[in-house]
Amino acid sequence: MNNFSPTLFTRVMLGVAVVLSAFPLYWMLVIASRTNADAIAVPPPFLPGGNLGDNIVEVLNNEDAKFLLGLTNSFIVSSVVTVSVVIISTLAGFAFANLSFKGRNLLLVLVLLTMAVPLQQMGVVPLYRLMVSLEWTGTLKAVILPYLLNGFGVFLMTQYTRQAVPMELVEAARVDGAATLRIWWNVVLPAVRPGMAVLGINTFMLMWNDFMWPLIVLTPDNPTVQIAITSLNARFSTNYTLIFAGTALSIIPLIAVFIAFGRQIVGGLMEGAVKA
Amino acid sequence: MSLDTLPRAARNNHRRARPPGRRWRSRLDVKAMPYALVSPYFLLFAAFGLFPLVFTLYYSLYDYDLAGTVEWAGLDNYTALLGDEDFWNAVVNTVAMFLIATVPQMLLALLLANALNKRFRLRLPIRMSVLLPLVTSVVAVAVVFTQLYARDWGLVNWVLSWFGVDKTNWRAERIPAWIAIATMVDWRWTGYNAIIFLAGMQTIPRDLYEAAAIDGASRRRQFWQITLPMLRPTMIFVVLNSTIGGLTLFSEPTTFYGGNVDGGSQGQFQTVAMFIVKQGFREFDYGYAAAAAWLLFLLILIGAAINFLVVQRIGGRK
């Protein structure tokens, strides 16, 4: 008997898991493409209707919701943070993995410790006061800067670089007379690109979804997309089609990234887990 | 990098021929560059990690009020918090929702990981679809679930009515609200944790199972005697992650109440993170919020320690 061949129970379980995972998203589509009367009907409708386009246009044109601005802001914030975090982490990961310097292990332990502290919730009061004194509240800078600190990124890139760039390669380049930065550019970067992709996708998704800090430091006038949905939800609480069209719009970029990079996301998660 | 590195390397042994300035520069490069490379991270850490942490302590020792006056308070904020019913209410809510969400989630994730570890077709699409919830934004999901849990027209009450269950007002009552929020958390994280468990399972050598099968161990026995004990390191990772995430829960309960941090009309599902935001940024009592943040950190440490001890015991011996 083979332990790795699926039983009927396994097949049913996988089927249920797939259906449950997809259902709320399907439901979002159903309500977003219907009318408000349908959305509160009992029994509820189970198939998508034909109003998706109209509802999306309504959300985008809604002056109060500032939805388009929210989407744009989220895109800016997520992209800037992603690019910066990937560069910072790749540089530090290279130093930790391939270079020797005094205090290296101590600093690496410090990185690990920062990963274990929920800084976002812990430090929220001083961070907010800092943003107030810099007069940055309500601006995207206030959302971007705290998130450039990403211990997980440094940890991931250190692990990845260790495995992808053998020390001999770095030493050979060194003997060749290459300076450290040149080694990083010519030897390390090409080798760690898959790790950078995993970190980048991860960071982008986390930023896109971030909620608590933007809710504190931004205003509904200059929202990220999550704040825009929250405003919609608060102001039009019974207008389900409007809110659902908004939520559907907000996850389209994520679903697109997911479909494009699904293999890397699954692979990256699994690799990261085993190494951690 | 190929074979031609060797002769060039030999040539570079005659470094003495180089101008001294260049040698000095290359030594500086080797000695100082590593620090330069890690410095962006540590500068950010100083500004956005260490500074907030230290100053949270500082703020927690002062009393702020709406008028903007600041007074030294010593440990008053902490003693006030420990006697504050609203704070304890938030602690109870947070811990209860964490338990209601995490216990079933871990069991389901283990079962799902075990199922995902079998050989079947469509492996990648199935793995991707259990991760789908993770990439969906929390707020969007909470909005959808809130509609599904609506009292009069929600799908959940409609389905329950087939079994003769009366309409539940999920948001108004305490335990139903906890359950509703726990399902949102579980929907999001069960698949992710299953994938992490799966990664751990795949590092278990197959010979162990083959040997056990030859010895006549049933599949169930193999799961309990081999899979679970071998998964312990992965489990510690997953449980610590869930502890930090669960005890700082914010987005789901906030969205469940329309983006308001009160957590229901009676605060029946206000979490500690929501309590902090309410005190700090709705009532501008910064000192009180900062003190609550430290107590939240303490709560996380206690939670992590308990979970660590529990996981250590899983799978028997050692």
C-alpha cells in the first residue's frame, strides 16, 4: 500500500478546500455584477448578473469615494516599498552571506529579533507623533517610510544568497580585482534574481493589503485602496453592489500578480518555510 | 566565472606593482564595504524600529489629554489599564478569537497539508487555489463575509435556516461575532499554513514511511508517529506566526463594524489592537495607548511561550 496515493477522503477534502477558498471571491463577483435588490434577496442569487461594468463605473465616478485615487496611491506606495525593500535586502543579504566582517553574527541576530517584534502595532504612537512633527500625516511618505524596514526581507535574501552564490565565486571575483559593489552587481544579482522575485511579490501584496497604519495616518481625502473601501463601506453601508464593485476592483491587481507568478509564490513560500 | 580566472588570478599576485593609492582603496573596500551594505537596513531600523519602541515606553509614562497638556504620570497609565474593564474586555475578546480561530485552523491545515502531499493531477492549480485567500485583501474579504453574515439576507443565516436554526444576529451578540470573525481569519490563513506544513512534510524522508509500512503501521499511525513529530520545527514557526498575527488582530473586526474601532455596540469584538487605536487616535490619549501597546507585547510574549511549550509536547517524547 502506497502512502502517497490519494484516498477518496483526500480527494473530497481537496475539492472542498478549493471550493471554499474560491467561494467568497466568486460571491464578490456575483454581488458586484447585480443590483441592490438582488443583493438583499432571500434566497440570494447564485449566478453573476450583467451590471458589473455599470457598478464599476459608478464606484470610479463616485466623488466621495476617491477610488481611482486610492488605487493609484496604493500602486505608488506598494511599488516604491517593493523596489526599495528588494534592493536594501539584497545588499544586506549579500554582506551577511558572502562577506566577513566584525559583528556580522551579532547584527544578523538583531535582524532576526526585529522580525519577532510586531513593530507596526507596538510603535504606533511615536511613529504617528513623528509623522505629525514632520508634517507628513495625510501624505504617502508617511505610509512608505516605516515599511522600508523589513527584517524578513534581509533574512530571506541572506538565506537565498548563501545557497545561490558559493563563496568560491565571490573569492574568485575578488582575486580578479573586482570591488565589492562590482561583485554584487555582476556575480550576486544575476544569481539571486529568483529570491528577489519572491520577496518582491510578497512585499507588494503585503503593502497593497496594509490597513491599520494607513487608517491612522492617512485621511479619506488621500486614501490607499483599503481606506477607500472602508469609506465606501462606512458611507454607503447598504449599497452592496457599490461596495462589492469596489472590493472587486481592489483585488484585480493582486489576482493578476498571483496568476502570473503563482508557481514562484508557491515555490518561494515552501522554500522559505523549510529554511526558517 | 570560468577557467580563465586562474591565470588572471596568478597575474594579480604581483599587486606590488600597483600604485599604493589603489591598494589602500581596495583594503578600505574589503573592510568597510560590508558595513556600508548593511547600513541602509540598520539606519531604517534605528529610525522606524528602535526609536518607536523606546519612545513607546517614554510616552507610556506621560498623561496626554485632548487639550494638549502633558503631565508626568509614572506608572499611572499601567495601573489604570489593569483596572480598566474595557481593556480587559479587549484582552478577553482577542484571546477568545485567537483560540476559536487557531485551534481548528491548525487541525484543518494539518489535514489539508497531508492531503496535498499525496500524488494527484492538477497539483499546482490546487496548491495555488488554497493560497488564493492569502493574496486577497483583508478588507475586501471582511466586507464580503460581513454581507454573508448579515442577519436578514445573509447566505449563512439562509443556509442555517434549512436546519431549523433561527436567524442569528452575528454582529450584535458576542460569541456569534467571535465565530464570524474567526472564520474570516481561518479562511485567509488555513491554506497558507497548509502549504507551510506541506513544505515541512516534504523534508521527511520517505524511507521512514516505507519502513513503518513494512512493520505494519497503518496510515493513521504513520501520521501520528512519524509526520507529527517530524513536523515539530515547522509547527513552531506556524504557531508563533499565528500567535503574533492573532493577538494583533485588527483588520477583520474593524471592517466587520464598518471601519469603526469600537468593535460593536458593546465593544463585544473589540481587540487590543483596536483598543490601542481608539485610545491613541480617536481619543488622543497617547500615553494610555502606548502603555496598552506594551501590555499587548507582554501578552504576545506570554502567548508565544505557552504555544512553544504546547508544541514541544506534541508527538510525545522530548
